[in-house]
Amino acid sequence: MAPRKSIGRAPLNAPPRERNPCLELADQSSADIPAAALFGLSPRIDDAPTVARLADQFLRLNEPLLRRFDVRLTPRFDGSQVHLGLSTGNQVGAIPLLSPTTVKPDYGLVIQPRFPWAGIGPLLARMGWRIAPQPLRLPLLRRSERRVPAWVLSSMVLVRMKALLQSISRRFETAREDLAAPRGQVDWAVYSRSRIPFGRLTSVPCTFPDLRDDRSLLSAIRYTVERHVNALEGQRMYGGFVGSLIALAQDLLSELRGVSAVAPTPAVLQVWNRRPLNSVPFRDGIQAIDWTVEDRGLAGLSELEGIPWVMPMDLFFEAWVETQFAGLARRTGGVIRIGRKNETTAALHWQPGSLGSQRSLVPDMIIEWPGLTVIVDAKYKRHFEELQETAWRHTSTDLQEGHRHDLLQVLAYANLARTGRVVACLAYPCARPLWDDLDRRERVVQTAEIPSASRPLSVWLTAMPMVEDAGELLAPLERQLTSLLAL
């Protein structure tokens, strides 16, 4: 029989441990979940008080982690059943959730990207894997559904192997070699017996301390990379970007020429983890090697225990927009500055300096041509899609307030421009079918002129699908830009 615990006055039964339910939503979505079904209890009205206490305990235990994960959880009672309202934000990934009865991570939450992985994978490759899923230092998820492609884990591991190779420490080892000139301690007895009589005067047996790469660690890295290369070979059906992952792995293997692949033992992994003054790339790399040796999968990938992970989709979309506008700047002769690299930061000087709030303005991108500046702010929101479906006056108050905030923010950035003409551009994601429809109606770029006595100021709203073949998707923007540059 399951153990019984008490919250308040009512005894609570723990759900069967083999259930290990895992909730699944898309980013920026909501769901209404019957609490009784989640906790494995009866939906009868008589059990509602017990279910309500469980729901309250579930919220109190998990709210801090859910808040960090940009998820809102709201219990409510509809008169017959208790429901849990879940609303997700911009983060995708998987996290464990504590049971309200066992206070152990018996539950899980998987948030999938609303734009499918089949589209996101090629974009990760196009961006040079600059943005990738990141693991979380949380308990493993006990079980979840097979939804996340296996290449997602491989991308994470290979990026870590690259960083580990770049930062690997070197250490002194005792080397024994035949050298042309004496070095360290010379074995004169061997030299006199087996070298001089055979005329091998420049083959001096020496023992000396040498600064060398950690061979056992390099062997473990090669083992890890080879395992993921083998796994990726069977995933080429996901798209050409898998080939770019394999190419990254082959580049790593070329740096490990002459090193044999050896799986580290648990004892060796423990020794590495206990090393003093380990760098972040070293710790992350050892963790990725451990995942590979233990055959761990990302939560959402395996029906066994999975690694909790997260990927902020707002940063992903900003990186994608940055990649596209950088290409546009190159083709049109513009000079681009990137907020991610702190190239667009403008300090706010408050008087006195001890007061004030925000200390700087940081646009995502500033692109400059002679006489024209385009300031771009990427927003991973549903605003553009919803504004195409519903007239402004009929949209929700939350959408209107959020969109006003976006407009005021990008207009504040417009004051940083030094040219005679300024464009403040908001870029939102959208699905490819919507973009095609907007392109047919010539509404991909929606413009407005702001009355200004000092210089012409325009606002652009544009949609950018997250798809692999994005060349044609920039054509409307390029036409709009070319017409301004011709003025």
C-alpha cells in the first residue's frame, strides 16, 4: 500500500510510483488539467477537498522552479472539479516537479517549441550552434514521452566537447624516449650496450618530465565524440543540418588524431570531478562524457530517466534575426552592431548617479548606411500573428499593453541613431503559411511614419518565419530598404 501523509487534517494517498506523470505543453501556450487525474484520484465531488489540498501543496512545492522556468500554475475549482491552469512562456525544455505527497521528483513538465524541431534544427546549424539546449542541475526526470529528437542531445554534447578541447589543461608526465641529444636522466648503460655498438649515436634513451595533454581525458573525449557520430549517422532523415553536426564531430576527431577511444570508468570520472579549480568548460565537458557513458537522454527523449534541460526561445529567435539581418547588411553595404556583443550599449547617466533605474539601453541590432539607420528589436511573441487575425480594437488588453511596450521600447532606441533618417523595426516570428499569405498581399513589412520636426522616423513591423531556406524571406525587407537608400 502507498504511504500516507497528512496536509492539514485530511490524510493524502501518494499516487502510484510507477505512474510518474509528465505534463506536456508548447511554449507560449496554456492548458487546463484536471487535478484529480494528475494525482491519480477520483474526480468525485466528495474527493474535491482532498484534491484541492494536493493542488495547493503541488503549487507551493513547485512554484519557485516554475517561476524560473517562466511557467504559471493556477489552481481553480469549477464547482465540481479542481483544475490546474498551466501557462508557459518563452522557454522550452524539461524539468522535474515534486510530488505533493512524497515530496520527490515523481512528476515532470516538458515544454516543446511551438515551431517544430524539424525547423529549429537547421536554424541551430545556420547560427553555428551558438544557441543550444542547456542542461539544468536538477534531479533527473523519472520518465517522459519520446518527443525530443536524439540529435538535440548530440548537439549539446558536441558543443561541450569542443569547449573542453579548447580549454583542456596540460600537465607534466614522465616521458621515456630516444632523443638525438641528452635530456633529463640518460640511461647510459642502455646507451653503451645497445646504441653505440650499432652506430646509433644519436638515439639517446632519456627519462624526463614533459608537459603533455591528459591522454586519458583525450581518450574519453574521442570515445564520446565517436558514440555521437554513430548515433547521428542514423538521424540524417531529420535534415541536412545533421550533416553539419557530423562535420563538427569529424573536426573534433581530426584534433584527436593518434588518440584511441577509451570509455572512462566511474572511478576516473569521480577523480576528474574532484579536481581543484576546474573551469566551467571542464565541468560541463566531464558531465557530458558521463551522460554518454551512462547512456542518458534528454528528458522528453527517453522513457528512462532523462536530463532536465532548457532553451530560451527568445534568445534563439534573437540569434536567428541577427543572422538574417547580418546577411542583409553584407549584401547592401551596411555596418551592423550587435547588442549580444555589447556593441549597441548606450549608458543612461542619472543625476545624481546614486538614483535612477535602468542603467543602459541595449538594442538587439543597429545597422547603419550613409544617411540611414535601422534599429532592430526581435520579439519572440505571438503579437504579429494575432494582429493579422484580429483587428486592434478587438484584441485583448494584455496584447495591446504588451505591443505598446514593444513600440515605446524600439522608439526609445531610435534616439540613439546619428543619421538623418531612422527606421525602428520590430521583428516577430510567424508560421510559414502566414508569411506566404502576407507576401501575396505585400504585407510582410508594415510601416508607419512618425511625425518628427527633426528627421524622418519610420516604424516597421515585420514577420520572420524560422525556416531553413530563408533567402527569399528577406526579399520584402530588402526591397523596402533599397527604396529608402535610394532617397
